[in-house]
Amino acid sequence: MKKWITTGIVVVLLIIVASASLFIVNEGEVKVVLKFGEAVRIHEEPGIKIKIPFIENVSSLPKYQKVSDSQPTTIMTKDKKPIIVDNYTVWRINNSRNFLQTLKTVSAAESRIGDAVYNAVRRKLSEIDYGNIISEDSARGNLNDDITKEVADIVTRQNYGIEIIDVRIKRTDLPEENKQSVYNRMISDRQSIAAGYLSEGDEESRKITSNADRQAQELMAQAEADSKKIIAEGEQEAARIYNESYSKDPEFYKLYRTLESYTTTLQGEPVILLPIDSPYTRILLGQE
């Protein structure tokens, strides 16, 4: 019986020692084996690993990228306007040994990153007027890139063992007490721009109308000149034809012209006194 008890105790001790000696590295994490607080081994590949029980312990660190949201903070712009800035940072651990030596925990890393981002954002925005920050034409992309580079340089110099992937400003907003005045100014600016567009449109419309009227007048004048020329040429041709026709029989032409004069003279049935020897009388009497 004593032998079985001893064997059982040994088995239990072996199980305890084995469980204290083995640990698992999961996907998406890095296991760091520490001996008296110093990192002695780093395991990045998933699987079952071994450590010295009761002497070495294991710390787990994230292998994937992390996103740290900063608390909304009030910052003064170059033109002394307070704005509320909300941003986030994408980062990851790229040197587990340095990370444990300098920061030790993820929360400590996020705190250091938050301080560095706040200082960089405050310095950058203090160099820019508020209107340029919220403007559609502002270099928001360049501003984010500049802040990212500055924060990345800081953590690299400090040898934190982390890499800054990206820093982005999510929102820039005014405190409630300043919003209405800025909104009114923005509305006024947009109305001024709209008035400018309308003025330019009216001016362009006047130019187009004036040009069309001028072209119409030129076309009408040209058409009138062409019509007068055509009429003159027609009358000239008619006269030529008349002359050519009448020259073939002068007596007939004389009679025709006399009859035409009758048509004109006798309109309205007038009373006419004619000498007996006048051409009209002779023709009416059939003497010619």
C-alpha cells in the first residue's frame, strides 16, 4: 500500500512538473520566456513549447497590429480657435525583447503612444488655421502622414520595440459654444462663393447674348445687301429684256406705253378734256 501511495505521489508530481514545463503558443501571439525578469527566449511559431518549471515564466504579447483610440482632446489652432481632435493609431510590436525591457505591457505602450500622438497633433495643428484644417482643399492626407512620421521617429529613438503603422485624425470638431459662429461664417463664405458663380454666369450669359445679337445683325445686314443686289440685278435684266423686245417694233412699244398711260390716267373714272388732235384722242377715235 505504501508503495502505491508513493507511486501516486510521484505521478502527481510528474504531472505538476510537466504542466509547469509546457506552454502553448497560439496564432496571433508571441510567447516570451522570462528568467528572473529577463527575456531568454522568444517563441513566435504556434505550438507546444518547454520552459524550466518554477524558474522561468511566460509572458504573452500580441503579434498582430493593434488599433489604439485616443481620447478626444481640445487643441488650439494657429488662429487661437479651440478644436476637439479625435484620432487613432495603428501599431504593432516588432521587437518583443526591447518591448519587455522598456514598456513591459500593452497598456503602458498605449499610454506612451498616446502621449507622443498628442504632442505631435498639438504641434502640427498649432501651425495651421482652423479654416485650413476643415477646408476641402486642405492637405489632410499630408497632415496625417507628417504626424505618423513624427510619432514613428519618437518611438524608434526610444527603442520601445514597437512600430507605428499609421496615425489618423478621425474628427476635428468645435466645442459647442463655438460651433454656431463658425457655421455662420461657413454659410456666409458659401453664399459669397455662390454669388460669385452667379455673377460669372450672368456675365457669360450677357456675352453669349451680345455675341448672338451681333451675329444676327450681321446676317440680317448681309441678307438685306444680298437681296438689294439680287433685285437690282433682276431689274437690270428686266430692263435689258424690255429694251431688247421693244427695239424690235418701236411702233408697238409706243402703242403699249400709251395704253399703259391710259391705265394709270383713267383710274377712278376721271373726267378728262382732250384736244381733238392729241394722240390720246386720235387713238380713242381710231385715227391711228
